[in-house]
Amino acid sequence: MARLVAVTGATGFLGRHVVRSFLDAGWRVRILTRRDPVDPAWRPHAVEAVPGDLDAAGALHRLVAGADTVVHAAGLIKARRDSAFHAVNAGGAQKLAEAMRTHAPEARMLLVSSLAAREPHLSPYAASKRAGEEVARTLLGERLAIVRPTAIYGPGDQETFQFIAAAAKGWPLPLLHPAARLTMVHVADVAAEIRALADAAPRAAPHAVADARGEGYSWREVAAAVAAAVGTKPRFLRVPAAGLRLVGWAGSAAQLLGRTPIATPGKMRELLHPDWSISGSERSRSGHVPVHGLAGGLADTVAWARREGWLR
């Protein structure tokens, strides 16, 4: 019988691609979901759905029972309160790991963290991802593999699409610190990496995931690549650190009003961090070779956005 993978966060941006990657490799897939899980990209395969969320102990039991691998891709990237990051990103990892200890004692967990966890002092989000790694490691030991993607983009991503839409309108794109290095990765490569790690030998160190440019890109290179992907002339706007901090404090005020902004003081500190490159020792050893470079990955994303009517 085909191996079984259990997936949280399956209906999210990355999760949908993770499910497709395992289905294409012949795995059976079971997902935890609070809404209709139908996704056209999963057809003609069948996906088993377990209704519930990370707070439902019974649902977690049913999710992991009999699984060979558990992919924990659920998490928050923005929140109304900073405390919610820890409750979901660390608390959710703990609850799932506890369910695995009882109901799936032989299964491995592939925990989708973030490269931000390397710098937990920068933001509540980064700290919560690091805390999730640590609690899962305590509970599962060698049964845990930690995946740290860098900035993910690709079809279906609403956050980075804002930059693509701005470039398509001819608006200037932001340039932050001129010496800063960003690493990027297409969502399909992250999904393929996670699938490959299901067969990889255990490793205690986290698996950093980026495209072939582990040394990263400058903000100018990223902005120019976005403009080229939509066929416009690149325009740049130098944004001082003080301006970003002001945006972050505005986001903090929005949180007090009950909103859920992405631009918070913590997120601005992440953006201002000068070095998101990854070393050779950090890079994952799954055996997967990234397919998409930045230019090709953005072209793929723009083509998808035009087909889906996101971009005209």
C-alpha cells in the first residue's frame, strides 16, 4: 500500500503545493481542514479530509494515526496580537507533536518553519517559529526534520503579488539597505524539497531552503526582476529605515484597532535585517535541485496570475 502523509495547513499557499507534490509521487494524503478541501490542482487524486484544527485533540488523533510522515505547514504569518504567533506557531507544533507521540509513534514530522527562526530576536513571528522548532525537537527528537524556507513566492501567493501588481502599474518598487542580501525560493521548489525530505536521512540541523543563489539578491536585483517579469521598465524608490519603522508603528496601531496587518514593527525589523543569505552548511541535503531561478520563477508566477485573472 502507498505510504500515507498527514498534512496541516494543506489549504494554504504552500500547503496546496505540498499536497500536490506528495500526490504526484504516489503517496496517500490525509489533511486537517476547517473548510472545503477541494483544489483543482489535486485532481484526479483523492485526498482524505479530517475536519478540525490544531486545538481539536480528537482531530489530531485521526489525522496522524497510521501516518508514515506528518508535514506541519500550518501557521500564522500575521496576527491581531503578537501573542497569537506563539499560541499558533509554537502551541500548534507542540499539540501536533504530542498527538504523534501517542498515536503515531513511528512517524516523522517535517516541520515547516522559516529562515526568520534563525534570528528569533527580530520579531514575535520569528521567535514563535523558533519556539515551535524547539518544542517539537524536545518531544520528537530524531523523528523531527526542520525545514526553513526563505522568502517564498509563486502562484497563489497574495503577499508578494502586491509587488508584482505594483510593478505592472509602473509604480516604483522599494529599495531598502543597498548591502542587504535576500534569498528567494519558488513555492514549487519548497514543496518538492519537503517531499524529498520524507525520504532523506535524519539530520539534527534545520534544512534551509532557497533557490540556487544561496548568497542571495540585492533589493535592486529583486525589484528589477519583478519589473522584467511583467514587462515594465524598473522604477525604484529608496526607502530609509526610519520610514519602514514608521510603517511598522502604523501597523501596531492597526492591531490595537482589531486589524491584522502584515506590516508590524517586527516585520519591519525582519525586512531591515541585512543578511538573509544561507551558507552551504545550512542548505538542505534532500537531494532536490531547485528548478526555478528568480527570473524564471517570477515569469511562471506572472503567467499564472494572468491566466487566473489576477493580473491583466
